[in-house]
Amino acid sequence: MTEQLTITPPPELVQQWTSLSNEMEGSEVWMQMAIFAAQWGADQELEACVSFLAAQGWDHIPGDLRAARRPKPPSLKQQARHALDTYIYGNPDHNDKQDTYNTIRRALDALPDD
């Protein structure tokens, strides 16, 4: 391989990250930029792996790999079920009870009124 590929975010993306970090100061900005860059780099690597596997004819693996590496966050319904199970069967402290209440309330608020 004679061509050296770099994983450097495009300037437009760096500018977007900078604008998102405008309210932060000093080391917070650098930390946030490092987080953005790490996430971007990991996404680039994942997409390269997915492309390679697809090119090899392993049609089912790229989707499985992407799903395993970037799982979807639980739905509000799943969060509410978990919160309710924790509240009823677990031994939550006061802060957990407040989080449980808020999660279940958000889920109920999302339901249509009949």
C-alpha cells in the first residue's frame, strides 16, 4: 500500500464542533473536541469495516456489526418498564425513585389521550 490514508475530520466538521463548544471554557473545550474527534474516528473505522465486509460478499455481517457496535438506545417504553421493575423489585434510593418517577411520567405523557 503506497498511499497513506489519514483519518482527519474535515474542517467544516471541526468548525461545527467548535460552535457547539462555544459556551465551554479552557480545558472543557479541548475535552469536548477530543470526544467529538474520537467518536468521529470510531465511526469512520466502523464504516470502513462495514464496507470491507460488504465488498467480501458477507452481506449479513455488516448490518450485524453496525448493530453490535452502535446499539440503539432503549426506547422510552423500555426505559419505563426497566424503571418500574427497579422501583417494584429493586431497592432504589431516593434519587432512583425520582428518576423512576420522571421516566414513567415521560412515557405516560408520550401516550395519546383517549
